[in-house]
Amino acid sequence: MKPLTIAIPKGRILKQLGPLLERAGLDTEVIYAEDRRLVREDPEGGVQYLLLKPDDVPTYVEYGAADLGVVGRDVLLEREYDLYAPVDLGIGRCRMMVAGLPDVPEPPRTLRVGTKYPNVAARHYRRSGRSVEIVFCQGSVELAPLTGLADRIVDIVESGETMRQNGLVELEHVCDVSSVLVANRAGLKLRRERIQPLLDALAGAVERAAAPAS
């Protein structure tokens, strides 16, 4: 039988994902093996894992190279993939914020906003009727207000420590972000008998993880 292919992100989310997969009945030993393989097989469980950069996960799922994937909601909001997102995994929690230098008012000209998330940022300002100029910044976006490249930034904030150390403050809440399980729509219909039990098991694992300790 063809294995179920799950695309998972390399990096910090993988550490939080492992316990959830285990609670759902999957063997995660193969995921954490110390080697450079990007395709990890679990023949006994009938599962194949693809280890990808986080931004690439939804592409592999949308085009059917993977049946399921784990991706941050921020990526889905930015790129608007045609994917089914049945389970919020409740991991990788953070928030999307507008930030800038403290006590610096918006300029009389068009506001310049630096961000890795141009579509999310544009929608946020459009909802309040504000016109902005988006400046795309792939990384180190905190530098934009410090150097005059932008007046504000829109970025992911977890603890807020990086912003504080660079003298920035949070100004507006854009949205909350967490990692979600996504599914290929056609694949879910064709392989529902194989996929649905895992979706149910993961949903149950999330519920148990969120339950207060007795």
C-alpha cells in the first residue's frame, strides 16, 4: 500500500511536533535520526516524512507531492494556498504585530511598512482604510525603522525579546499564529479512509495536550 506522505518543517517546530505525533500513535524515531536524509521512511507505520523548509511545506501539499503537511498559519495567510486545514495543532504559537520606534507618530506622507508578509500587512492596513507603501524585507526586519527604511514593520513576535533589544515596541495586533495541519483537497477525497483516522488522532492529541493536568 502506498505510504501516507507527511511534509514537516525542519527547525524549532519539529521539536514541538514530535510529542503530538507520538500521542497520535506515530513512531517519530525516524524523524530525529542524525543524518541528512530529507525523505524518512517508516514502513511499519506506513508513513513517509518529507523534511522541508517551513515555507515549502504548503507547496508540496498543494501539488500533491505530500498528502498532509504542518505549516504556520502566517504562511497560509500570506500566500493563500488552496488547501484544507482541518486541525490547529496548537504549537508554534506567536502573534503577528505592527511594531515601530516608541513615541514616533506616523508621518504626514504615506506610511512605509517593512515586512516579510506584504499581503498580510496590506490587508491589515486596508481594513482600517489606511494607504501604505510596503517595503519587502526578507530578514532582519527590525533594522527597517532603525535605519529609516520604513516607519513601521509587520512581523511575527514570540517572546518580543528581539524587538525590545532593538528598541522597538508593539503597536498593533494583526493576528494570532500557530501551526496547523494541512491536507491536499483531492488527496483527502481519494484517500479519506487512510487519512481521516490520522486527522482524528491528531485532533485528539491536541485536545489532550491542551487539557489541564488533573
